[in-house]
Amino acid sequence: MAPRPTWQGHLRLSLVSCPVALYTATSRSGDVSFHLINPKTNNRIRMIATDPDSGPVERSDLVKGYEIEKGRYILLEEEEIRAVRIESTRTLDIERFVDAADIDRLYWNDPYYIAPDGKIAAEAFAVIRESMKKAKKVALGRVVMHTRERLMALEPRDEGLVAWSLRSHDEVRKPETVFDMIPAAKADKGMVEIAGKIIDQLSGDFEPETFRDRYEDALKDLIKAKSKGQKPVAAPEPEDTPAGDLMEMLRRSLEGGAAPRRKTARAPAARKAAARKSGGRRKAS
């Protein structure tokens, strides 16, 4: 089943424009989700909207309100909110091109796929995509999603575009608000050298297909065990390394006292891709 678009509108580069749709690039459908259950009846709890004075109310009768002072609200109907229109509600207008390295990674947020919305948009979309490939820069534009205007960073990928929503400046905390609390400590040069060798031993390729959410897996195992009447087994807490043992633990790690890094088996698709790459590098006999 084709995914539903999160946003539909127009992508515009100067005077070139085409209809596009944004789709979320990630999915949480496999996550374990829970319901609130009354253990006395085994019934799922229903959340009922309640007025502290008049009691339960129908959600369809409710409106949104903005608190201007304690206990005073400006009430807004859905029609009034939808009537607020600025250009970015319907147009993702490319305003600037920047180097990807210029965007601090603290600002990158959620990824979206952008595709032309309909066959007639394909040619104009291809022109914008190919011009961006040649530019080798990230395009910045703004779009309104979920009642908020968001700055987006666009880059070409395959036959489409990937757009990352960027956090606003006010959303990103200054690092010194946390880092200033770190006690001053001088790292021993010898320890740093050993740690560097451990890093070399553990270095390898980024293989996202080998990553599994072990917490989600553990939750599923817990649910399976309880469904069979078995008692869950708690994982042991890790032991922190005392300062006096730090050099010894580093040496043991370097010598193989810690669990060595094992090469994870690749998924079939990844093995085929690797085989194609290696085949392309073979010299003719």
C-alpha cells in the first residue's frame, strides 16, 4: 500500500515550480505500544474529556484556547486556525543554498521524502533535482506542517529529494548550559594513546541493516515470556570503572580482555551490493 503524504503543495526554485508531496522517511510501526489496563477487570481504560465544573464533555464540542494570563484564554475555532495562510502553507520555496557542513548537526531533525505529485510534475521536478545535484549544496526552504512553519534542508537522493526538518535556533540549547557543569579533569597521555588503539580496533563500516533495537526485542521477549507464565529475567547493571583501575581496564581491553568486535553478518541485499562493487573493481585477466 502506497504511503500517505504528510504534506502536499508546490516546490519552487525561482520561477520554476511543480506540485510535490512529502512523505515521512521513517516508520515506527514495528514499535511495541502499550494500553492502560485496569488490572481488576482487565478492561482497557478510556480517556474521557472532563470539565472540572460540569463534568464529562464531548470532544467534538471542544475548541482550542491560548492562555494569555492565569485562567484567561483566547478561544480559536478550527476554521479560524485553518484560515491562517502564509505562502509556506502551500509552497516550499527554496530560499538559499548552503554547504551541508555549515549546518550544525544539533539542528537536523526528521527526514522526509519529496516526490513529484503527478506525472505532469515529473519534468520540472527533474530539472530542480538535477540542478541541485550539480550545485552539491543543501537547499533551504520553509513549509508549514502540523500548525508550525519549519525550516527544511533539501538534498537530492536517487530519483527524488530528501528534506530534513531543522530545529529552530530557540529549540537548540547552548552546550555550555550542560558542559559547564563537567568537572575539570586532565586526561593521561598514555591512557589516551591506549584508548586510541582500542578505537582503531573497533573501527569499521556503518552497516545500519545490522542494527536492532535491543530494548524493543527485550520488551517482545518479556511479553512472550509472560504470555507463557514465565518470570522475566532482569539484566545486570554495568559496573563503573574506578579511577584507580582505569589504566588496567584500558590495557585489558587492548589485549582482548574486553569482548572483541565481531564482524556482523550482512543482510542478503547488502552482500549482493558488496559483490557488485567488488566485481566492478576486478581487473580483466
